[in-house]
Amino acid sequence: MATPASQSVGRITHRLCFFGNPEKTKSSILSVERCDNGGGCGGRNIRCANAVNGAVKINGKAADVRSSSVHPVTVDSDDDTFRLGKFVEGRLVYRQRFVIRSYEIGPDRTATMETLMNLLQETALNHVMSSGLAGDGFGATRQMSLRKLIWVVTRINIQVDKYSQWGDVVEIDTWVASSGKNGMRRDWIIRDRRTKKMIARATSNWVMMNRETRKLSKIPEEVREEVLPFYLDRNIIAGDNPNPNRRIEKLSDATAESVRSGLEPRWSDMDVNQHVNNVKYIGWILESVPLNVLVEYHLTSITLDYRRECRQSQLLESLTTMSSTGMLSPSLCSADLQSTHLIRQQDDKAEIVRARAEWRCKEHH
């Protein structure tokens, strides 16, 4: 029988795809998520291939095959070329580039903190996708999806040395490691593509939650085995692990200097895990920051402790207290600032996010 036309493979579970001459397979199960049967976009879409007792079937029909090793992150389409990055350092670090768009900058023509956090999130999700582990959840692995588990962030800290401008290209590296018995840590580095200098870094902690019961879960051994080969124990922000000395103070009506009420989550603030996306809280935090601080200072560091989920039906309040690290001038921003924040439910005052931030005068940045 004639050999089929050239094939291009998307993602593969067991890193093997079979085409060509008849041959017995060594694997008992072969799963292909997407396969273009020659001819590019106009080709037949193969949804799955199974090897049963050594004979390969594609879409339930016997197929002539030969075996060849295929890397799970092979990219053949133009769409994937633009969307995905690459692995470095022996597949332990995932790297992706982004152009800062016009709609990602603020009034001072530089990228916003929300922009940076969105890019971190995008890199993390593409890391999971490119690794070949992705299930049907938001960054969930296959074993997580089978158990209805999702990742939820409990803490994130980002430190910015320099904000990129419109049109700049940034390069982001990310990797993961274990965090305690039932957590995962994810770190990032952001570099300026042109100068190769690090301009920002971030670290975060994640735990698992059942997407139906909304209760936290231990990491199943099957999931641990999936992600363990990708672990790299490298701290990008030393000493950021939660401890009593790093605890963020809880604000109250008595201690807050400014309160912004009536903040209402929109439908567009929800993510696929059916709660407010973790990046959205940055905007609500800034709602209660004095305008002169937003105009005259750069937000150089922020730590967010996520205490509970937020749904669309909840009205929120944003509380802020500012403090100075030096002598304040009445006319110039001559000292760095620190701030403490709280996002809480408006009706019962239940806290959702605590945050701590640092600010530096733009004239000195």
C-alpha cells in the first residue's frame, strides 16, 4: 500500500506517532490529540489513534503504520509559531517573547502592572500546553482533569526594575518547583529582548482545588508524577516564602486611609475556573490609591495573598493605607512609599485579597 502524504503532528501523549508501512507497535496505547493528514489546513483531522494488541487504528479503522519518535512540542503551523515559545535548559525552563501592545500601556506610555501579570499568566499556561501535559482545564494536567482538579494561586510577588514601553519586546522565562507537601511554586524572569537585562521577576505559590466542591485538595500521586520531571528548584526571589515576618497586615475601617466601595466584578473579569481572575485584583487595589501616587510614582513591587474566591455576584470594597520610607517633600516625590491594601466583600466584610506594595518616584526611576 502506498505511503500516506507527509504528516504534521500537534501534541502527543506518549511521544510516538505512527505512519507509513505496516508494523507492530511497542506501546499498548497511543493517543494523538490533533494530527493534520497532509495538505495543511485542508487535510483530514485525525482525532485519535489507538494501538491495541500491537495493531494501530486511527479513528477506529486499521491503519498502515511505521513508528517514529515525535517531540511533544513540535510546532508545524504558523498559528503555533506565533503563540508558543520554546524550552531551554534541558526542558526545565520555558521561554516566550511578547511585544508590548498599545493597549497594554498606561498614561505614561509604559506597560502596566496588570500587563506584566497577564504576560506571566500567559507564559505559564503555554508552558503547560507545550509540555504535553495539558488537560481540559485552565493550566490543568490530564490527571488533574480526570479528577476535576484545578490550580488556584495563594500568593504572588512581582518586583519590577524597569517598565517596558510600547513596541518593546520582552522575553519571559518560567519554571516550576514543589512548595511544601501539597503546593507548587512557579517563578518567572522578564528580560528586555534587546539588552538581555532582567527588568522584572516574580514568584508564586499554588494549591489544588476541586472545581465542583470548591474545596482544597492534596496533590494526587498521579499528578505529582506528571509534573515532577519539570521541577527546577531555583528561587528567583529569595526568602519570599510566607513566614510571620512577611505577614501582610489586615486593614480595617479604622486603619485604612482611603476606601473605595461599590466595585462590581464584570462577566469579563471571570476566567474559565468560574471565579475572578487573579490579575483583576490589581485594578481594584489601585482604585483606592491616591491619584498623585499613581501619577508621580512607579509601582515597583507588589505581593498579593489570596484568601478566598470571588464570584461575579459580589460587591467589593478596596482599602488602602500609604506610608513613607523617608522624609516627604511637600512638592516633590522625594521618598519611596509603601502601601497596604485589602479587597473585601462589601456586605459581610469577608476579606478576599491582602496586598503589600512598594512605590518609587518616577523622577528617580
